[in-house]
Amino acid sequence: MNARQRIFSAAVRRRYALLANVASFAAAAAPFGLGLLVLHLLAPEGSGLLAYVVAAAALAAVPLLTWLVHNRLGLAGNATLRRRLRERIAHEGHEFPGLVQPLFVGFAPGDRPLLWNGDTDRDIGFLVAWGDSLVYYGDDFSFSLARSRIDIIEPTHPSVGMGRILIRWHAPRESNRAFTLVSREAADMRGARRATRELLNQLYAWVARPPEEAAEAPKLGLPPTDASGGVPVDAAPGGSCPALLAMIAATTVAAWQVSAPLIAAARYAHALLATGAVFTLGFAVLSTVFRLLQWAEERDEADRAASW
């Protein structure tokens, strides 16, 4: 399939990753800004119980609001992607078995957590247990995998990102192949975690079922194994160390320049919130730099794979 025809293209993944990143940092900065506004209006001198209550409320709101935004925007655009892919699959004439409901999933080759343009899913598609095979109709590729080729189905618990379902399988005269799945039948990240656990239980139940000789699945080829273009989730991109040191130094100097006059004036609540706002802005800039460096590495990796 031509890259321009893809629904879950690199540009789409980057756009949604950038949206989630910007919105999360905006959510982290908002309590500091709102707290400073409230102090300016109600406690301009920055002293008294009210000033410290406002500062404490702002600090408590930062992690909560950030989590709420990330939870919601972690699957931004998911409903649109699902609908467009389902329409295209139907337009191409693909069918699913009558009484079985296909599940919308994210797919990634290999057993290591990787990022493709800021997303841990290399592809999106619909998965269904069709007799004795797993059938997947995706945006970029499709496959069918016989139950007899599956060696292990187990959950993963990565240190970074959401847990996925690992499926190890073998091809004729070859072993140690793997891919991971995550359910996207959800509106937010909490729902996706719950749906992924349900999918894992459904796969366990399917593996334990007696063979179904009569239900013959379509022949679509084996799952892809090429993980080129992906970078490890927890890997620091090249140039990140100098960028980190420079941003920490710049942010510390800026925070001191902003807070020093406030501390001198005994406006400690103002100083606390202003420092928090400066550091949030600094980490937002640093995160953007890291993401740009990571995308550059992904592009280099994809170019190297294409040149072979």
C-alpha cells in the first residue's frame, strides 16, 4: 500500500503525539498561571493563609490535571481512525465470520517496546479469532496466524508506556518470532488498559478451545517481523545529554531571575508558583527537543532500512 493512502501514517502519528505532548504540558502549566492570577487579585502581598492555600492547591492540581489530559488524549483520534479503517476494509470486500465481533487493536512487530513517530503501535487493524487462526486486517498489512504456530501468549509490563500482549510464534523451520498487541477499543488510556486485559483473557480462552476444523480462515500470509524504523521506548536520542544539561542550566537561571525579587519581597507563594511555571515551560521545551531528536533518529533508521 502506498504510504499516502495510509490512515495511520507517520504524519498522523506525529500529529497526535504532538497534540498529547502540548496539551499535557499546558495542563501542567495552567494551575501555576491560574494560581498566580488568583494571588494577584486576592492576595497581592503574597502573605497570609489564603496565599499558601492557593499555592498548595495549584501544586496538588498539577499532577492530577496532567494525568487527566494524558489519559484522555493518549488515544486522540482513535474513534476516527477506527471508523475510517472499518469503512475501507468493507470497501475492499473483506469480511469477518458472521457472529464474531472483530476488535480494533494496535500492532507492533517484535518483542521489544519501540516507538514509531511517537506511537508504540506500528499499525492499527481489526483482529478476530477465525476458527483456528487469528486473522488481522490492518491499515498497512494483513495476516492470518494458525493456532498451531503460536508458542506463547503473555502480558508484558514495560517500564515505560502501556502494557501489551506478547505473542510468540514460529514459522516453518524458524522459531522465536513475536509481535505485540494492545486493544484500542476504548476512548482513553484507562479504558485501553482494561480492554487489553479483556483481550488477553479472550485469547487465553480461544487457545484452550477444541479445534474447529470447519471454520477455515482466509490465507493472508504470516505476521510481519520487520521492526525497522522503530526506536526503543526508553532510549535517549543522540544529542539529548547536551540538550538536557543546557536546558537545566537555562531553566535554573530563569527561575532564579523570576523568583529572586519575589523572595526578597517576602512574596513566597508568588515565588513558588512562578518557579513552577518556569520549570514547566523549560521541561516542555526539553520534551519538544527530545521528540524532534527522536523523530530524526526514526527517519535515519527508516532511510537505512530502505537503502538495504
